[in-house]
Amino acid sequence: MADSPHIDGEEETQATAAELEAAGQSALFGGPVDSGPEKPAPLAAAAAASPAAKPVAAQPYRVLARKYRPQTFAELIGQDAMVKTLANAIARDRLAHAFLMTGVRGVGKTSTARLIAKALNCVGPDGQGGPTIDPCGQCEPCVAIAEGRHIDVIEMDAASHTGVDDVREIIEAVRYAAVSARYKIYIIDEVHMLSRNAFNALLKTLEEPPAHVKFLFATTEVDKLPVTVLSRCQRFDLRRISTPLLQQHFAGICVKEGVEAESDALAMVAAAAEGSVRDGLSILDQAIAHADLEGGGKVTGERVRDMLGLADRSALRTLFAALLNGDPQGLLALVDNQYSLGVEPLALMRSLMDICHRITVAQVGRSGGEAATAEERALIEEWAEKLSPGQLHRLWQLLLKGHEEVRQAPDPLVAAQMALLRVMHAADMPDPGTLAKKLEEMAASGAFAGATPATGGAGGDAAPQARVGLRRLTGLRLSNRSSIRAFPAI
């Protein structure tokens, strides 16, 4: 009986150690641990806290170009002719054994190849469907192809698999039937990178493949493909996407992303994309990240203009007006101002060329409806009425020459200033047609009567009169060789 207090004290010490262990487990693993049946309250607390103790891992961010890759032909924009052809071929069971998709970057060549693979192998939600232009996206083949893990859809990058050995693997594998799909499909991206021997090795299989095999080629440089390969494929030329369609597409994506964007900003992004959806989505992704958080993350035209290094359209119109009005000081001040704002001289020359093109197009009958604002549209139409076609074409040639000089110059700003000053001084020079017409008028009015040679009589010859008139207009006597030698060589 004397030992009982010692035993009771030991049990009390062990209970305290269990509580300490429970406290340590709670600190390490984020929730209290049950230390014994006599304490149900911590167990209930642990059960209540367990859902919060396992946070869901955040998914990594996917860029817009990957997130909004078209998953159906209805989402593929700007390629209606190709979609119609494929739909009719599937409906009539007239599917070719090889397809070639060509076009510039970012118009949907690889996406189209994957969509064709889904359309040919789709079995429908019930598993009983056949080839369709509208794949369900729910069956196992559609899901596996979208995730890039289907065993019968082999995608190969020809840029890193260029040799005969890589093609030999394809030739040996086509003999075997598909494992789980209707067709075994080979998608070869950048097919123009294959070597000449690799193309030759593929010819026979490409001409007479097994019935269960389809080849889908994609390339940006179709002119590098042998004619023998082109003749064995059904070719689709994917078009550039128009700027209004790109702007509409980007506006829909901004709505899905919950981002507010100005129409002017989206128009600049669409114009900078140059017909490529992927390029435009990459620029839009950057513009969304560039937007000010203080303004609610709104994508504004000013921010996009600064990001792309573009000139303000109103400043461009002022600069073009100074160019036409012959204001050298104002011209140089505007160029320096745009340069200080981050506008590259090459982009400035390109923008002035764009204005000249718009005026010329408006002059031949098409209105200035492509202008972003009504003010710009009215100004373009006004310039189209005032300027002659010869002046516009000469202005275009001078700007184009200046653009090349700025591109190659060691100091682009100085080259742009000199080029624009040359354009301004040449704006008042008459074109050859106007000069010839003026000479004819002067000859008809008798302005050359005093310069008639003595041997020519009263009537004289028109050629000497024209030469004298030309000398009077230019202020330079061609017969005076010393005056010509006085000018340095250019």
C-alpha cells in the first residue's frame, strides 16, 4: 500500500507526456491529435479542422495562347473554307490519306491537325459514333488526344527528327493496326525540316499507306517541300486572320478572363499581331500584366501604346501635317518628343507610311472607314482630296527609302530626322508629268520666244525652247560645266 502513491504519480506523469506528444503532433501537422479515450473534445476539434488542414494545390498559370487553343472546329476562327471542305469530306466518306496545313505562324496549323485527329477518332458520348466534324470532346479518344496522351496519335517534331532513321520508325510502325482508335494518325509538325533522304524514304508509304493510317503535315514554308510530297497530300492554305476578327476574338477572351479592355487597346493588339492569333494572344497576355492595378487592371490604349512602343495617333497626324506644311522646326520638335516618350524611329517611319497608304486608298474610292476615330477619318478624307496621286506616290517612295535608311543607320534618330527633312523639302517639287505640262503651257504662251535660235526663224524648234524653259525653272544652265563642278559629288 505504500507504493500506491508512487504508482499514481507515475500514471499522472505518463498522462502528461501523452498530452505533450499530442501538442507536438498538433504543431507539426496542423491539427490536434486524440491523446486518449478520456478526451473526446480534441478529437472533435481535429475532425472539424481536418478539411482546412489540406489546402488544394493551386494550378500553375497557363498563358492565353495555350488556354484558349481551339478544341472544336467552331472555335477555329478565320478558316471557314477549310472547315467546310473537311465537313463535306467526312459526310461523304471521301477522306484523303494525307493532309498538309500551311500558313504563317499562329493561324492554327497544329491545332487543325489535332482537331482532324479528334474528328476522325471520335466515338461520341455513347461510344457508338463515327467520324464527325463536331467531335464531342467527352469520349476517351477526344480527351486523350486533347491531353496529348493517345497511343494511336503520334505527334513528331520534324525540326528535331530530321533523318532517315526517324522516318524508318514510322514506316515500320504503320504496318500495325491501331491499338484503341479508329485510325492511327501521324502529325508531323514543321515537316519542311526533314532531310531530302528522309522525304525520299517516306514517299512510298505516303503514296500507298494502309487504310488505318492518316498523315497530317504542318509547315510554315511549303515551298521547301518536294513536289513529289505535295502531289500526295491534300493541301489547305490557312489564311491570316483579319484585324477586325482578331479584335472581336480578343474582346471575347477578355470577357472570359474578367478583364476590362478598351477597344482602342484591342485594336492596337490586333494590328500588332499581323494576322497571327498566337502572336496576338501573347501580346494581350503581356498587356494584361502591364495594366495598372490601381485602375482595376483595365487594359488601356495608352498602356498598350507604351508597351509596344507605338506613337500616339493624334501626334502622328500632327507630324504628318507638319511634313506636308513644310514646318521643319515643328517637325523636329515632334520627332524628338515621340523619341523621348519611347517611340522607336523605325516605328515612327512605319506609322507615317501607314497614314500615307490610308490616304492613297481613300483617294481611289474606298472611304477612310478603317480609321479608329471619326476625327482621323475626316482628316484622311481631307488629305485625299487635297493631295494628288503623284504626290502621294512620291511621298510613299521617300518614306520607304527613309525607312530602309533608318533600319540600317548606326543612329536611327538622326537618320529619321534627315529622312523626314528630305521628304518635307521634296514635297513641293513638281512631278515629271506636271513639269512637262507646265513647259507645254509656257511654250504655248510664247515664254520661250526670246530664246529662239537665229537659225531657227520665228517659229523655231520646240526642243531648244523646252531646254531653255527647263533651265529657267531649275536655275541651272547645263552648258556651264564650271557651275556643275562647283557642287560636291553626292
